[in-house]
Amino acid sequence: MEPKDLVKVWDAPDNSKLTPKQLSIRLPILVAARISALCDMYPRKTKTEIIGDLLSTALDQLEAALPSIKGRKMGEIPDEGPYYEEVGLRGSFRSRTIKYLRELEEEAGIKEPMPFSEQFIFDEDAK
């Protein structure tokens, strides 16, 4: 998600699930002021929702920027070609994310896990 898309998200209803435990962090003063300004501008959104959306957007962009390395061949999809395991920093980040996601879901008593698949790299030259 791009930061410019947050405005659309903040005007829509929120159906996300929160962690069972509260996290407490201290923010730089300017960051806290900017978050408060956004809360004034979007009064239907809580500070938790706004901070969560901002963090989610930043993490999506960080993940996209992490180096991607093609590992072993995992299979082939018709009309798409072969795909490979992601073994770079991006793959490590995604696999650790899944590990902690499953732990948090278990802790929260969530019976149906959130869909989150491993990242694969498609061989663009094989098409």
C-alpha cells in the first residue's frame, strides 16, 4: 500500500484484528504531533488504527525494498513458468513474519489463520 492510499483506507470501515496484548512505545515528539494531527483530521479513526496503518504501509514498502534472491526451484505453473524459493532478506522477513503471525493467532485464540503465503520468485526469462 502506498502512503497516498491511507486516506482511502481511513475513510473505510476497519475489520482488522488486534493483538491480544497491548504494546507500549515512546515516540519522538514530532512523530506524536503528526499522529495527533491525523487523528484530528480523521476523527472516526482511533490513534491505534492510524498508527497501525502507518506502520503497515512502511513495512510493506520496506519488504518490497529488501533484496530478493532466487533459491531452489519449487515447481512450475502453466502460462507462468517455473517459480523458485525466495531465500534473500525478503524471504527471511516473510518467513519470520509468518512464524510470529501464527504465534499471535494462537495466543489470541484465532481458529482460522490469516492467509499468508510464502514468497516465490518467478523466472521471467522462462516465459
